[in-house]
Amino acid sequence: MTSQADAAKSASLSITITPPIMGPTVSVVVTTDDQTLLLKSQPSVTFSPASNGGNTVFVDENQVYQQIEGFGAAFTDSAAYLLNEVATAADRESAMSNLFTRDGNGIGLSFMRNPIGATDIARSVYSFDDMPAGQADPGLANFSIAHDQQDIIPIILQAKQLNSQLKLVASPWSPPGWMKTTNSMIGGSLLPNVYDAFAQYFVKYVQAYAAAGIPIDYITLQNEPLGVPPNYPGMLMDAPTQMVVLRDHVLPALAASSTDTKVLIYDHDWMWPDYPDAVLADPMVLNSDRVAGIAWHGYSGTPGVQNNFQSKGNYETEHSGGVWVSDQVKTDFEEITQVMRNAGKTFVKWSLALDENRGPHTGGGSTCSPLVTVNSGSGAVSYAVDYYTLGHFSKFVMTGASRIYSSNANGIVSAGFVNPDNSKALIVFNDTTNGQTFQVQWGTQTFSYALPALSGATFTWIGQQIGGYVVNAQSQIQASSFNSVSGPQTEVSLDVNGGYDVGYANNNGNAVYKNIDFGSGVSEVSARVASAGAGGTLEFHLDTVDGPLVASVTIPITGGWQSWVTVSGTALGATGIHDVYAVFRGTVGIGNFNWFKFR
């Protein structure tokens, strides 16, 4: 009888056991470093309430950062000519659909750059008001966009038909030569007596494009104003000049024109943030609704500097792939992810299209890579790896999306987004030379995934987050996983397992890490640091920058900004869940910080 009763009891218990409630199904696309997979759909995965392992990427849609305006490239003269006149009709239609829609293989480009006149990626040197040598046209009576009406405007109009949300930023490499000290579009600087004509040049451009059915959302005053190329259009415009020209001439001219076009200042590399600092030091410029933000290029410096300019929007408006890049997959995933993690609203590549010789071009060098290549003989269109890496973002992160909090993990970097339709997109890159398995935790739901070396994935799903997250203080917490930062910047790390470190640290600079669980207590902290500067101390405070000090470590001078050592210190007085403030103490150039963990 006993055995029968036990069997009945066992049967009864088995009936009451219910499987865990599964979360949303997650779609996956992957690009591998060897390019055997390029934006290729993979078997889906499913969120589950169960934990699937360690090395966690935490996603929290309750922490919202900047709004995304889009991803794209530039409608250079050469790109438009190749697509409009050289590509076969079938290849052009296919390429335009792939570039500007999200149908099928389409990557949905939505934020494009349009040169105002010639660049190095052009078939000739031209402006919209060229005059014979020695003659000027201060009234702009000779102004005409006839050049653009042949190829550029038709291609933009087609792109806008394919993607109605398409936005444009327009930038001159040089104004007409008669406005400059060289009387040429090559070299020189702007003559002081043409500041009003220069401002009206933008107004006429914006009005002419509007009449052609193309609104211009943003302008910049000068492409790369600190560089003066010797053999293609360019112009020196220092920060004090840009501030005066913008404040006293361009902004009033735009206001009087009844246009909605806004201005992005600077338009050059992350290396020289003192330039936008100087322009925004003027209160009229800083407080102008017409000044939407800062345009950045990616050729030098680090996008971490963007976090220091969040009173205005941050727009990455140019960084080309090219022959100088040893691993374009790695470079793109690292940079686009880092731009997004550091307040970036856009990411824009350089020329949309080039031919098989990386041209046509005027001056400069044929070293840049496009998104698509148009063969100058056959008219066939092929796709560069840049098309696929950019597509991991542009295809799945819609105009108007918001970046949300996502952490990095050991060897893993990420960027997370919520789209206007409440769908989610998480881009993850394995920044190591070995395969990596990691866990994604979204509220109380998780899934695990394995990525090959130096490969990226985009995960998309629909659902409502339930609950939040807590980080075990005894796990390795990447310094770049901060929820907010004041002062320091991120940069690509050369430490073991790559990722980003936090550096450029001066006294009182700090980074905040939320929801750190110390459990019943810890006794030690370890941190990974490097310094070729002054060195100093890294302090860990609870809940505020001046909250209880629970631990500190010395940042020694290690002999290089990427010469990494692990340092330790005593930890006392931390139990339960707290926000942790990592605070740099010292002078300037204290050191870099890669990760920390408590024991």
C-alpha cells in the first residue's frame, strides 16, 4: 500500500509542475571576421527566466540616453555619377533599394551627407558660384545648383522616395574661390569682407534644394576646418572665426530666410575638442535653437570625448573605411558601437559609392572604401564589407530610436536601443581572437549566445521588460560599462580581451556603476589600470561621488597608457546593493582604467 500511495503522490506532484514561462523570441543576424557570414540570419533564440551562465551583458530599457537620427554615407559627386550614369539600370535599382529600404537585404540608410560643391571624391573642382579669375559676385547673382541637378539631386530624390525619413547634413569643402585669400577653392581662408555673402551662399543653397524637393536638415560651415589640403578643395577656419561668422552672419541669415535648417559646428576629428569648446563658449551660440550640435570625424582621437558635449547633440558625420584599415569588421564594430555608447546620434561613412579604382577623385588619394562599388566598365554593383557592418545598425535601429543601457562584458562590447515601435535591438561584438559565450540579461529574462572570434551580431525582439538587474560585485565589471560619466572618456583598449577602457582622467573625474550587489560584504578590490602620466588613486564610493569610501587602489606609472597591471586594495563597509562611483584622484593625466571586481 505504501508503494501505491507513494506512486499516487508522485503522480500528483508531477501534475503540479509547470514549465518556466518563456520570454520573447529573439531574431539574430551575424557577420564574421572572415566574412563567410555577412549580415546573415541565424537560428533564433528565446529569452528564459533561467540564468544561462556568466559574462553577462545587462540590458535595461528603463535607462534611456540619446535619440538616434540615423546612419549613412555621403552623396559625393562621384557616388551620384556612378549610381546615376554608370551602373546598369537593374543594378542601380537593386542597389538603391538595398541602401535605402529595409526590404530583403536592404540596410535602410537614413542620415546622409551632401557636399556643398566639390570634394576630393569628385570629377572636377566646382562651386555653386564660380567666377572668372579676378572677379567676385558678392550679390550671388551667378548662384546655381545646375551641377547637382544632373546626378546628385536625382539620386537623392530616389533615396527619399525609398526612405521618407531620410535626413541630410550638407557641408562645404570650400566656398567659391573669390571668397578666399587664395582666390581658389584650394587652400586659403575666408576673406572678412565676404562674411555676409558666405552666409547667403548657404541660404541660397538651402532654398534651391528645397525648390528641388529636398529639405536640408543641417549644415556645417566648413568640412575639417583645421586641415588645408594642398590638392583638393579645403579651407582653414579657426574656432574664433567660426564663432563670429556663425553668430553674426549665418544664424541671422538662416533666421531671416524662414528655413528650418539647423547648424552643426566644427565638423572635424575627435582629437581637437577645444575647437567646439571655443565656439560654444559664446552664450548666443550655445543657447541658439539653430545650433543643434557638433559634427565629429573619426580619423583621430576617441568618440569618448562626445560625452563632454551633451548640452548639444553629437553627430558623427564622416569616417571612411580604407586600405589603411587592417581589419574593417573589427574597426567598424568597435567604432560604431563606441560612438553610440558615447552620446552619438548618427554614424556616417564617407562616399556612398566609388569605382573599382576607388574613384573618380580630384586630388587626394584613392585609398577610401565605399559602401558599394560600381564597375566603370560593366556597370555592375558590388558591396563592400562596410555595407554589412553599418547594416547591423542601420537596418535594425530606426530613426527616432533611443539608446538604452547595455553593459559590456569581458571581451564583449554592446549597444542597445528601443525603437519607436517599442521593438528592441542589441548589437554585440566579440572583440577577442577566440570564440566567446556570453549571457544577455533583460530584466529577469536571459539567453546565452556564442560568437566566433571578432564577429558581431544584432539581436532583435519585441516585448516588455519585467524587473531590473543587479550586478554581482564579485564579477569582473568592465570600466566602460558605466551608467554615466563625468570627465573621463572611453577608448579602444589593447589589454587582454580588447573592449574599451576609461581614460583621459583628471582629478575628480568619475564613472558611475548602478545596482552593484555586495552581498554580506567584501574585503578586497582589484582593478586593472595603466598610466604613462602622473598616476594617482582610484577610489570607490557608495551612492554619491562623496559617499562612503569603501576601497581605493593606487594607479602606478606603468610606462605606457596601454601597459596594464592589476592592483588591489582593502575593501570595507559595503553590504547590500549600491551604486558605485569610481573617482580619480590626482592631478591631470592620471591613468586608464579597464575593469574592477571585489572579493
